[in-house]
Amino acid sequence: MNVDSVTWDDAYSVGFEPMDNQHKELVKMINELFEACKQGTAAADKVFLQTIKKAVEYARNHFSEEEKYMLQADFPNLSEQRKQHDDFVASVLKSMQDYKAGDTAGIEMARFLKDWLLNHIAISDKQYAPYMAKL
């Protein structure tokens, strides 16, 4: 296994199946990015950019759904979560521009996505777990 790839662990679970399943899908996409990085060809660049675009769209949908659940559950930190989500999408879009311009490597972008996602789940998303239990 690639040292950069992610293996889902129940420690990442927020205890709310719809969100856990979406988090698992995001982890799968990040692993696809690491695989594309290992290929190191023009074709890999195309696969990498397609996967990034797919991951960003999926993340946007995930964030939207997650925020709806947080609203239903009366999660008090919804505005902070929304800000983190918006900042993340902006960072990824900037990184995509940098990647296309040759200013950043795909592997660095994939590592950023992995680190952000796992930290966000472990810290921010875990905070809503008790509220989601009410749904």
C-alpha cells in the first residue's frame, strides 16, 4: 500500500451512517488521486484533474447535505462548519489553478486533501455526532 493512501478506520466514524458513507467515498477519491500521481504521465495528469473535479463536486454536495443535517439537528456550530467548508473549496480551486499552471505538484495537492479531510472529520465533524444521534 502507498504510504499516502488512506485506509478507512472506524475511529473516523461520526456515528451517522449517511455522513460516514460519504466520508468513505471521499477517502476513496483521495486514494484514486494518489494512484493517478504514481502514474506520472500526461494521461495521469488528465485522470488527476478529472478526479479532482469529481472530488470537489462530491465534496460540495456532501457539505450541502451535511449542513442540512446539522440544521435539522440544531447543531450550534453550523456557521463555523459552513465557513470551514467554504474555505476548503476555495483552497482546492486555488490549488487546481496552481496545478494547471505547474506551480504545485499533484502529490502535494492530494496530501493536502487527505490531511484536511481526516483532520476535519476527526475534529470538526465529530462535534456534531451527538446532535445527529437525535435524527
